[in-house]
Amino acid sequence: MRDVGNNIKITVNNLTVCYNDEGQEGAPVIIFIHGFPFNKSMWDKQIKVLKDNYRVIAYDVRGHGSSDVGTGIYSIELFVNDLINFMEALKIDKAILCGLSMGGYIALRAIENYPDHFDALILCDTNCIADTSEVKEKRMKTIENIKKDGVEAFAEDSLKNLFAPESFTSKEAEIASTREMIVNTSKKTLYKTLRAFYERKETCGSLPNIKVPVLIMVGNEDKITPPAAAQLMHEKIEDSMLCILEQAAHLSNMENPTEFNNQLEKFVSTVYYSG
């Protein structure tokens, strides 16, 4: 029996995973994977527009939101394993994956290792390139800063890079909710996930092997994973679509939800209803 609603709990990989599951039984499935260090609530506006025609699921990656932190070392491969086991637990054979930033890292590795599980891919403000030595050094520095200055200071510092300058006057509610997501993430999760990023391997080499439809979206003011990173993926994935969203930085789905949702709905309907 399917559970429908918000903040549902399920055990996956000996881990309690929290998720939202809305929409029609038997409808095509879209799974949303959030960025770091956020949670499933960042997808609320997308779920709202899609739930009438699709089954839409957003879950908290381990350690984030209301999912357990678990034990051991974090890695993108571990997050992928969680995703696949989560799909199996919900008896989902195939789905569209939509991932932003860290969610995109997970989606890219998932389709590389489990291509038959996915009908299409939506990659938002993400990157196929592994961290440079400079970025790796910054990851470790961030861990030290959190230990020294606390999560509140980390949140304030992060917000400057996550949002476009104009969003600080026009998107105050979104900025407040993002700050809340960050400060509610445990230090242990922050450290373990940053180390997972440090160890992350590139996925650029496998992009030409992707045979499903792909939509790539990025904020035109994204400084973390800029449009050039999206363009690189677009060039490597045959027949992929690239959309650069105006008035948006790294959290394009929250900063320009109208255009993001328009592109999302158009793409998903093409995947499932083109015939």
C-alpha cells in the first residue's frame, strides 16, 4: 500500500529516509534530489505544479532534512546506493531524475551505474567535473571554518554565493528558508558530505553514453556551477537541451520558479506524452 503525503518515513539501507510522495497512483514518476546542505522542501514549488499529472517524490538525502545521518564515510556512490534502494523499497522500476547541485552529482552517477532505472534526466546548476585542487582545499577550509565559527556563520557565508544579488531584495522568503535548511543540518553531516565532494570522481567521460532525454538548466548568475559547466555537459550529451535561466544564481528553481517550472513541465510532458 502506497503512503501519500509529506514527511513519510521508510527504512532503506538500515537508514530512516524521510520523503514526500504526491500525485496519482500509476502516473509517471519524477524523483527530486536536493542540493547541499538543503532538504526536500526546496522542491515544494515544483511538486505543486507537477502533482496533478505525475507522481512526484522528493526525499532527504542521508544526513539532510529528517533522514538519519547513518554511520560510516559518505560518498556519492553511497548516496546513489541509497537512491536505488529507495526506489526498490517504493517499487519504482523507472523514473525521471531531477537533481540540483549535489542532487545532480547523484543523478549523473546513478545513470552511469544504473541506466535502465531512468526515463530521463534533469540536471540543474551542477557539474560533471571533479573538484580541482583549489576547490578541494576550499572544502577542507570550510570544515575548519565551521568547527571554528559555527553553522550560522557558514550559512551567512554560503547565502552570498547561492543567490543572485537582486534576490536579496526580491526573494527574502526563499533566502530565509534556505538559511533555515542550512543551520538545521548537523555539523557531522556537513563534514561528511564535504569530504564526499572532496573525493568525488568526474562523470564527464560517461556523458556521451547517456541515451535518455536530458534537460540541463542553470542560473545565468550561478558562480558555483556556472553556465560554462552546463554548456560543457550539453556538448557531451547528445540531443540534450540547455536552458539558461535569467535572474537566478545557484538555486535557480527557487529564484526563478516560473521559468524553471515552465521548462520542467514542457520537458517532462515531451518525455512521457510525446507519442
